[in-house]
Amino acid sequence: MTYFKHDSAIVDDGAQIGAGSRVWHFVHVCSGAQIGKGVSLGQNVFVGNKVTIGDHCKIQNNVSVYDNVHLEEGVFCGPSMVFTNVYNPRSLIERKDEYLDTVVKKGATLGANCTIVCGVTIGEYAFVGAGAVVNKDVPAYALIVGVPARQIGWMSEFGEQLDLPLSGEGQTTCQHTGTVYTLKNGLVTKQAA
């Protein structure tokens, strides 16, 4: 085994977990899960069968990553945040063939206690504030908060709010990395420092 697994954790046969990953107390990883290297699964995390988790993701305590959720490299899932996979669940109606894909792109942050309604894509390095409820796609680098979530700004890859307008055009430089970010046509792009 090339990863750490706490004695109380359950990793079903067939699950793929990359080197250097850490599986902490009371975690359950189902057999079809594909987990990258250097991933941290905090206490009481559940990972379903049809889940992919990229390298260097951090999934904090009490998060369930249900089927059809796909996390790219470097995603941060805050404590007790929630994913869903059925848009209109009913206990008396079988809907396992109606799971919707949820994709969280590279470097995105999902704050503590936020809820990600299934079927959305969270863009690269987007930042979802604690307690937000996301029910539509989120652009790359967007800062969103509230219920339902709404955009209030833009975030750098470093994790600091950028001095850019919500719409229109603009350009700013990250004071920590020197990276230049440009807003044009509702999208933020970056240039190397």
C-alpha cells in the first residue's frame, strides 16, 4: 500500500488510491472510486463508486462525495460541504439512472457547509463561500456567496480577491505572485508572471 489508511477506515476492494494519499478516521471509499496521489480524506468522508478525485485534493471532515461527482486536481472541499447527485429525489421513486454529473475544475475551493446542486460545473480556481448554495455553473476565478449563490468578485489562484469589476473589462496583478489577470467578455484569464 502506497497510501496511509487509518485502522477505522474502510477501503473496498477495487478502489484506486494514489501514492501519498491519506485516508483518515471512519472514511469509507467504495470499490469503483478513483483517487489521485497526495489526496487527504478527512474524518467521516464517504466516496462513492462513480467518483474521480484528482491529485492533491483536500476533502475535509464530514463530506460525502456521491456518484457522478468529479474533482479535478487541487480541489478543496471544506468541512461538512454537500454534493448532491439527483435533482429531484424521492424515497419512493428509484432515480439512480438520473444521476447528473457535477464537475469541479482544477484548484477550486468549496467553502465549509456550502451545497453544490448536481449538474453544475465549477470553473478553475473559483471560490465558493461558506454556506453558499450553488445551483448553476460558476465561471473560472469567480467568487460566489449566498443562497442562492451569486457572484460578488473574482479570485486569484493564490486565493486572494482580485481588484476587477464584476463585468466589463479590466486588468490587475496579484501582489503575491505577480500574475496578471485580465477580465474581458465576462471571463478572467491569466498571464504568466
